[in-house]
Amino acid sequence: MSEFISRGRVQGISLKAVRAFVESARLGSFKASADWLNVTPSAVSHQVKALEDYLGVLLFHRGIREVRLTPQGERFAERAMEGLRMIDQATTEVLVASKRQSVRVAVAPFLATRWLMARMSDFEVNHPEIELEVIATTQAGNVDDPDVDIMIRLGSEPADTQNYECLFRESLTPVASAGLASRVSEPADIARLPLLDVATRPGEWEYYLDQALGLTGPRPHKMAFQNNSPAVEAAIGGMGLTLADPLLIRDELDSQRLVSVGHSIRGNSAYWLVFAGHALANPRVQLFVTWLRETVAAEPLLQARTE
């Protein structure tokens, strides 16, 4: 866009003139356009004439009480209306986001419920003037969504924006109930036990068995769950082994409701902090991001997982 403008192709066009033209085309009258824009008909007429002079074409056939688009005017009106709608929409989105006093964070559900929400009170104590709104979602989210300021995505490196950073890398550990864990006497036993799968994480067990044990090829899974929470509960109930990040099942490990049955490996995914474009210069968002970075840096289980 900047290259297009710098060549002078649109340089010098008045947005007021385009608006006057578009409203006149829509309403079919300079007077009606003037009433809509709260200016005089003479002002509208002069704006449209200046636009015609700049473009070097006649946009309207003038009548006594009305105006009618020329063929060139019809083509220009169609594109100009589309452009103004986009400008109006962008302006509305930015105003909505800038006037909102809260910070909206879209987060992968397991991280939201198992780690972030438990620490939010610390941020609220230090920044009582900022309201945090957490949206737990498995969707990647749209970086142009005016209703979301920041996303914490679990997955591969974002390809839809340059405004992101790695929050921390994922760690994977096979866990099971104490009873089922007693059947693992050597690492290879893991592949012989029921494996609980998570539908949003296809191929995760195959990745772990390949990276940790050198076992390749597909493995039969006993049951698939939509997300991590029911998979963890099923593992506690002795239904099989599941893969989980020790950071997010700390309570289950401390209480021995789950037991590690193999060593942890770095997963092929990470938690990415993704900024919406409208939020980059938002001071409330920057305060939250600073707090989030400091919280991650202070977490013992994340000391070696931020690079």
C-alpha cells in the first residue's frame, strides 16, 4: 500500500471529496447528500467538481433536481463505496477496542483452567484498574478480531502474523494411575498399555514413543477425548495412560492420583503469545504482557522451557 501511494496514483485525493461523491451517488442528489453530511449543497458540488478535475473524467450528469452517474462514475462509485465501508469498519473496530477498559485474552482451555486463572489474582491486586477477561478456546483465533487483545495458542509457530513470541515450550510426560503404573517395569511396557488419545492432538503418542523410545509406526489407542481434561480424569480412573504437561497436572502428581511412568520430553508444540494488531500500543495490554512474562520466568517448572 505504501508503495502504491508513494507513486502518486492516489496522492492528492480528498477523502471529503470521495465521501461527498459517494453520498451523492447513493442519494442521487447534491442537496440530499449535503443534508446527510450536514454541509451546504454548494460545498458538495465543489467537492465533486474537484474530484472530477483530479480524475479527469465526468462522474455525474447534472440535472435540475438530481444527478445521474456516468459510466465512469458508476465504476468509481462501486469501488469508492467499498473502500469507505472498509474505512468505516476499521475505524469502528479500533474505537471499540480503544475505549474498552478490559484486556481480553483467548487461551487454550487446559492452560487457562490449570495455570493462568490460578495466578490472575496476583495481577488484579497489582492492577485493580484493569479488568481481565479470559476466553478459553481451542480455536486459533483471528488476529484482526477487535474483541480479543491477546491469544495464547498451543501449537506450531504462528503463520498468520509477525506479532508473536514464544511464551514457553510444551513438555510431555506419560502418566497413569498408581495401579496401572505398577504394570510398567521397563519403558517399552508403555506401548503395550491402553493409550488415551486427545482428538485435538493427533499423532501425539506416536511422536512421544518415537522420540522417547525409538518406537515408530501407528499405535492402537483405547479411547479418544475431545480435550485434555477428560483424558486426565480417565487416566486417574485407571482407564489408560495419557500424555500431559507436568506444569498442568501438578496437583494430580503431588497427590499421587497420577504417577509418571516415563521421562518427560519436549513436545513439538509451544504456547505462543500472539498480539492482535490493535493491541500492540495498548498500555493495559502491555502491563498484562509484562506481568505474564515475569510470571513465566518465576515458574520453576518453566525455567528451561522459554527458548
